[in-house]
Amino acid sequence: MSMVVQVSHLTKRYITMTALSDVTLELPEGHIMGLLGPNGSGKTTLMKILAGLVSPTSGSVLIDEMAPGIRTKAVVSFLPDVNHLDRWMSVGEAGDFYADFYLDFDRKRFDELLGIMGLTAVQKIGSLSKGMVEKTRLSLVFSRKARLYVLDEPFGGLDPLARRQVLDALVANFRTDCSMILSTQMVADVEHFFDDVVFLDDGHVVLSGEAEDLRTRRGASIEDIYREVYGHVEAR
Amino acid sequence: MWKLVRYQLRGRRLLYTIGLIVMGALTLYQATRFIGMHESPVQSAPVSMNVPLMMALFWVVFYMVMTVINIVTYTQDLYGDTGYLVFGLPLRGAQVLGSRIVLLVIDTLMTLLGGMTSVIVLACLAPGLAQQIRPWVGPFLLTRDYWVMCLGVLAVIVSFMSIMFFGVTFGKTLTNSKKHLGSIFSALVVIAVLWASAQFGIMLETRFSGVRLYLRPWENLPIVGTGTQPAQFPLIAPLMFVMLGVLAFVMTSWLMDRKLNL
């Protein structure tokens, strides 16, 4: 089984803090990895490194056997945890933008997803509610036939019904020739999708492994393991 | 790169529309000063000369505003959320930065064309002015030295912007968590580079004081500037500044490709 992501001894330091420290992980093709941890644990930094938006201080990162850069940006579909779309764009223009720059963008699939999400191409991003912006962003990300999907808190602004819609879209569009890394605080909603789980705390990997194996060994759900691992954080 | 330019222009369409409406309104306002002077074209001539100068000043302000917007939007891309869209694209840093430089050139051309259009509109409305400058307009626009001067000024402006972009990018590569620290650092880098280049430029100009560029940009419009007499322009310091701008462009592109911290 080929590895889509190979991270080895990755460290990221800023002037005032260390965001990631000696992180090592691998993600095989066709797997969905849950990247879990409290706020400030380093999840977003790791995802940004994979998306080529942050440069590592040391260690190695390979995506499809390539170091992050212009070539990996063409095969990584990244959803940041904030609205990255320009407010002046319409939903259709956002689709045009992606189609112009990403060769793997499937316009037909985008139009289908807009229909499923209840969006129209003429709506302005600036006039959409938070949940609708989230749906637009997810439609854009899933319309790419990427090798790696990196989703940072994809369910942030969604109500339970919309969350269901998005999860259905996620399942329907996931292919066996790609992989996904997903970070979320709503562990219970998505944990049954996870093939692998990585728990981060203060920039370190504190627990990792196959989701099913962890459940069996510990006799608990991933959400319960999350509570167990981060109990000290919640108590802080 | 051109696709990115197209999208950035599309994002600015409202801004451009507002800017051009304001400039159009100012032109028309200036034009109202000629009302009632049609009977006495000769009397209107002195007033007429001040009006296009005032108009030119408005366009300089317009250009300065657009330049500030260029820097602010670039900073927003680096420090704000839209940076994930721009810097997540499979483009090289040089292409992203190049699109910004192209936008600056477009702003410059728009300002030049807008300014010339304003003068033509005013000239049509002002009989005194029209009589004074009409014979010179054609030859003036074909004056080689005038365009050499314009290109030189554009090269210095582009270099200045490259240095600004470098400062902003360098500040951002150093820090992520402390956003204000990054912007303060960016400002310090820009100030330091501009100060050092100014000092170095003064030193070079003193050392090579004999090396000057002699141009006659107004030779076909003798009512402006030195007329047919050649004007002296510094050469060494601007050349040094342009080289610094090229260096800033290369270094910024490298930082974007290798050291970005969004």
C-alpha cells in the first residue's frame, strides 16, 4: 500500500513558541485520518505544512513522495478553518477561480454539490451566512480530484442537518486512490469514518494508531479515548 | 500569473469604479470654473493653466491611494484569511509577486490615461487653455525624452513597491503567532532598507556628482518646466534603487516559496 503522507521528525518553531515537536506519522492511500487535540495542540500548523502554507523548521514531509511546494499544492485540497474566499466573489466565480488554477477541479461535480447543498452560483460570498459559506468551501474542496484532502474543522459553522449533508457528501466523494486528514472537535459525529487517529498535545504526538485497533485495545470509543487523553487539558 | 491578475482586477472593479467616478466628478467640478468664460477666451487663459495643474494633483493623490491599497491588500493576503486562497495556489512566489507588480503597472497606466483624458476634457471646455496647448499636444506625446522620464519614474516606483513587499513578507516569515510583532517587524525592515538605500544613494550621488542624465521632456511643451533647456536627472542613485528593487523581488519570491508562515 503506497503512502500518501510521510512525516518524519517534523518540528516547527516560531520566535516565541514551538508549534510542533518531533512529529512522525504516515497516511496510506485510501485512509481517512482523524487529527485530534485541543486548541493550540499543533493540528492547524501540521495541516498548513501539508498544504504548503507553512515551512517546517526541521524534519521531513513528503506528500506523494514530494516535498511540500508548487507540485504538492496541485494535488492537495486544503480547507482552512477560516473563510479563505474573497467576499466580492459569487459562488460561481469561486468555482471559476478553482477551475482556472487547479487542473483536478471537476466543474460538473461542483455544480452537483451546490445543488445538494442548496446553493446557487449567483449568490455572493459576502452575503452568505456562516453555514452557507462553509458549504461553498466544502463544495469547492470536494470538487477537486485531489490525492490528499486536508480539512481543518470542516463542520465549524454547520447545524446538525447541514453537518449530515456534508458528511454524506464526504462519504459519497471519497475515493480509494486518495487520502484525507480531518481535524474536528466533533469527534462523536465522525469517528466511525476514521481509519487512523493521531492525538496531538502541545505539539507532540501523544497517541496514534489505527482507529479500530485503539477502540479494541482500550475498550472505548475514540471520543472516550479523547476525553481520557485530554482530561488534564480540560481540567486546566 | 495572468489569471491571478485577472481575478485581482475583478476584485478591484468596485474600487476602480468608485475611483473613476470620483475623478470624473472632480474633472466636471473643475470644468464648471470655465462657465461664463467662453466670451473671453484670452482672459480665461491664466485661470485655465491652474486648473489642469490642480487636476494633475488630484491624479497624483489617486495614484498614491491606489499604491497604498496595493500594499494593504498584499499585507491582508499575508496576514489575513484570503492568503490561504492565493498562497495555496500551485504558483511560484515570483508569479504571485509578479501579478502584484503587473497590477501596479496597470494602476500607473490607468492614472496616466485618466490624467490625459481629464486634460483633454478640460481643454475642450476651456477655450483659453485649448488655444494655448492645442498646437503642442501631438508633438509633446511623441517626445522621446518624456517617455524615458516616465519609464524611469515607473522603474523607481516598482522598485519601491518590491522593497515594501519584501519587508512585509520578511516580517511574516519570522513569526506567525504574534501578528502585531510581524507587522511591526515588516515596517522596521522597510524603513531600514529605505533609509540605508537613501544614505547609500546620497553617497553615490556625491561621489559621482558629474554623472547626470540630461533629458528634454518638455521640449515640445515649453510652457511647462525648463522648456527646450535640458533638465538634469540623477542617474546613479535611481539605478542603485532599481537594482535593490530587483534584489527585493528575487528575495521575496524565494521567501514565498521556501519560508512562508501563513
